[in-house]
Amino acid sequence: RVIPAASQAVRNLEKHLGVSLLDRSHRPFILTGPGETYYGGCRRLLRDHQAVVDKVRAAGAEVTGTVRVAAIYSVGLHELQQYFRQFMQNFPGVKVRVEYLRPNEVHNAVTQEEADLGLISYPQAGGGLASITLRNEPMVLACQPGHPLARKQSIRRSDLQGTDFVAFDPDLFIRQAVDRALRRRRIRVNVIMEFDNIENIKGALLDLDAVSILPRPSLRRELEIGALTARPLAFARLYRPLGIIHRKDKPLTPAMQRFIQGLRQEA
């Protein structure tokens, strides 16, 4: 029987260490206790080695390396892609890899070291993570230009009562913040649809006679072409904080530092 090269390498390693790294009674295989320890140690060694390599390279004139970014969908896709292109033009030795995820998945990606930086709303430090605030985005009422509320200069408490409303999913921080603001003012809206990202909410608003409360920067393109209208909220001052999270125990490489610096300037 021919044993695949990877399997043979693991068996040789187990023989060398004198322990079982994989529990082969499960399908797919899972790590044993010693396997978890060995895997975690190897990840730390590779991370530390990469940090040393980046520091050595930083001694030269060129900033090099890779920045792995996990970002929420609603961070501003168009503007973020523009920033990525500009950053890589300024630092051709740096590769930026980005993946768009739900907020909880961004948090997990950074925690599990699948991403170096997380771009997320309502960033929270703790649990081994540090956070950097980029900006506080004002929240506004968004709707089609033909909607009755589009004629208002600002939106009062009474304007929203009973209005058809497109909301974020209940488990998202931004939904909870909006719900708290409405509840405190005893405003009841008629939630007709729920989505986990701003792009889908904007798409729904283009097709429905409904409204939503969204960060104004996320509406830039729609406002420019007149597809949607934004009106300030007179009954509350709502802001969506946008920031960066990263592991406290993972040194920021020169490439990551430049990337964060550029994002802060952009914000």
C-alpha cells in the first residue's frame, strides 16, 4: 500500500517525537492533545520567524511583506479597494490579501491568526485583542428620492412611527445600537427585511418603498448618482465606530504599521 507523502511525514514525525499527533479513529482526523501543543508551537515559531524576517527587510529602504486583512462587507467596498490599490502602488513590495466576512468571523479570523488585521465596526479590545479607532461615521435615514421622508429636512421621532424598515440582522452590533436608539424614543418601525450587510440593505431600498438607518459614508455612490437620499436624524445622534483589531501578542510588522497609518490618514 502506497502511503501519501504527507501521511508518511506525519508518521515519521510521530515516531521521532514518540507521541501520536493525530487521532485516526475520527474521520476526518483530529489533533490529539500533544498534536495541539505541537501545532500551536510551530505556528508561534513561524510567526516569530516571519517577524524577524520582516525586521531584517525593514532595515533596507523598501517595505516588504504580506498584510492579511479580514473586513466586514460594509466597511466601504469601493473606497477600500481604491485604498488597497493606492497602498500597493506606494509599497510595491507589500502584498495585501483581503477577505470580506461577517463581524464575528472577522473577530475569529484575527483571534485564530488567519488574518493580521480586522477592519470592523464597533471594535472592542480584550481577549488578547487590541483595537484602533479609525473614525465615527454619522448614521442617517436612507430611502429612495421618491419616498415621503425624502422631502423632510431632517427626520423627527414621529416621522418614523410605523414606517416600513429594512434592518440589519439582530445579532449585529449595528442593529442593536439602532434598536436601542429607537426603543429609548419609543419609536416602533415595521421591519420587513433583515440583512447581514449594508450592500444588501441598499439593494433592497432601491426596490422597496421603505427606509433604513445607515452610515452616511456607505451611501456615497448612491447619493452621487441620485439613487438614494440621506436625511439626518433629528431625534438622536447615532454614529457607527469603525476601527482595526489585531492580536496584542503579535508584533506589527513595518508593512502592517504602514497599512494602518495609511488607513488612519484616509479616515
